[in-house]
Amino acid sequence: MMYIQDQYQWHPSENAAVYRAWERVMARRYSDILGECRRDAALRAKQDSITVGNDLSVLKPYTPSWIDQAHWENMIDRIWNKPGWQKKSNVARQNRLTEVDGEVSKHTAGSITVFQHMYKMEKQKKRPVTLLEGYHHCHTSTNVSSEASESGMDEASGGRTREYITASSKKVADAVEAAMLEKHGPDTSDHPPDDFDLWEEATGGRKKGKLVGLGSGGDPRVMVTRTSAASSSSSTSSEQSGMDEASGGRTREYITASSKKVADAVEAAMLEKYGPDTIDHPSDDFDLWEEATGGRKKGKLVGLGSGGDPRVMVTRTSAASSSSSTSSEQVQTLEETIRRLQEDSTQMRAQFEREMQIQVQRQVEQQVLAHMQQRELEENAREQAREREWQQRMNDINLVLKKFTDSRPDP
């Protein structure tokens, strides 16, 4: 962190958030780097006709250039060769290959959630993005195909179309689209952007607590409000929800009582700490949120998931336009900070590898020098042994000559 503080600056109030982001990014990158090293070692072993199975001891000779041999062997023995780690790895591999309806579940969202993609899409399109649009974006790829006409939501894009990557993905989209038309009518402008109840019903319910095709979307820990399209529920939601906002004749209501309870607790804590003027309330007091909601659960803030990490979502909806613009600026600032931290992480890794290479080169030079010195000592020892042997032989010869001379009679 000292290196980052020398290169970049941020407000002291953001120290905790930046530090948490730094730790999370570095922890994730470190794990990814070790995974790459392990896969590279396995590939090199296979090229040498070595079978790589559950026993990863065969990877010990294939140490990465920037890792000490003893550390590499220690990781193999103490971590990767342990039954617990191998069981977890095999379970994750099987989960990735599990077939649903005869197909392996796939998406194109990468390492971020569907809702983070939707957030980016809204900034780009400058309008609300529906769940179906977000799902379409994360489960299609751009291809040129004669089957384009079969894709229910293909869009022209430079002469190309976006097609669903699996038949099951298209099946989900068709089911949700049909349910939307049946419930809200043929005019898509009247369709609400986030009818989670309809999505859940149309896709056959949740699986392990997650909505099909949306991950943890709709879970109050991720999104605690939704737009209600039914005008009949407007008056009820206005009475029950303390933080509802008008939005085109519609109101926002909490989807569960526990969600509203969390919001009420946080709002009361904010009023107690900062006073009744909401303009003076900070947009991201994570410490207050944690205290008001009874602490973290499994390392996550209640209602925010991995909240507190600037890479997730640090904004909140505010009726005041000034607060909204400030929140947006903070998001952009933190996103830029994270991007720079990731770049610095890459640079630091490259610098670390260079330093390790230099250190290894020096160690090799020292070993070569020590070997040469040892050979010189051995050569000197052999030379001294030859000299002693020659001297002994000369002494023996002189002794024989002396005996011969002594044995001869005097003339």
C-alpha cells in the first residue's frame, strides 16, 4: 500500500474502502497467478510425457522462475496434494461441467454479475435497462449465422446478430418474454424493467436461492427494491415503504419485510448520527451500516453483499439530484482508483519477477563460483598428493642406492 500511496491520492475518508479493495484485488490475483503457474507446470509435465493425476508431486521439477523451489514444493505438499483441496477442486470442476437439460450452463458475463452489466448498460444507454435486456446481453454472443432468425432477441450489430449461446438460454428468454406479454400486454413500453416475481414464476422458481439466468438477482442482499407496475399497490407501498420514490407514476416498494427492516434501521442510525438534514448524510458510511444491521455475515454487509468493496456498488438512490451526481462522481473515482490499483498490481508483479530473475542469476553465479573454487581446491590437493608420492619414491630409490653402496666391499 505504501507504493500506491506514493503514486495516487484519495480522500482520507476512503482509506478503509481503498484498503479493502486493494486486499480483495491482490488476494484474487494471487490465487489466479498460482492457478496459472499450476496449469503451466502441468502442461510442461505433459509435454515431457508425464501423467498428471491427483498426485501433484510430479509438478515439483517444474518450478516457476519467480518462485523459490522450497516454497513451490511446500505449496504442493501442504495445499494442493491435500484431500480437502483436491475435493474442493473436483467439486468445482464437476459443477462447471454439470449439464442442465442436456447442456452445460454457460454465460458471457465474465466475472461480474448480470446486474453490474445492467448498471454499465444504463450508463451507456442513459435509460433504465430491463431484466430481459440484461439477460440477453449476458447469454448471447455476436455471430454471423443462418440461424439468426431463430434467436428471439437478436439485434443488428454491424451486419452481425447476437445469438443465444445455448438452446436453454433462449428457452428462458422466450418463457419470460411470453409471460411479460401475457401479464402486461403487447405494448413493451408498459412492461416494468424488473418484475422479479414474474421472472421466478416463468422460469420455474429459484435454484439454490438464485433466479435462473440472473444469479443472485432479486435477492434482497443485492437489490432491495423493485418497481411495481400495479397502480393498485401504489397507495399501499407508499404507506409501507419509508423510502419510496415516484418514478413515472409508479412507486418502489420493498420486496420483503426483512428488507424494509434493514432500511428502517439504517435510516434511523443515519438520522441519529448526522441529523435530520439528509443532504449532510454521507453516501457510503459502511461502518454505520454494519453497526445498524448487526455486523457482517460471512464477511458480507447485510443487504449489500460484498458492499464496501468499490468494485461492487457504492451508490444509493437519492431524491436529491445533487446527492445523485456526487454519488456518481464517487463511483467513477473509485472505479478509476481500482483500475489504477490493478495496473499497479501488474507492474509490481513484473518488477517482482525481474527481481526474482536477478536473484536467481546471482545465486547461479555464486554456485558456479563456489564450484570452480571447489575444483581448484581439489586440483591443488591432487597436485600435493602427486608431489608427496614422487618424494616418497625418490626417498625409496635413495634408500636402495644407499643399501647397495653400503653392501659393496671396499677396494
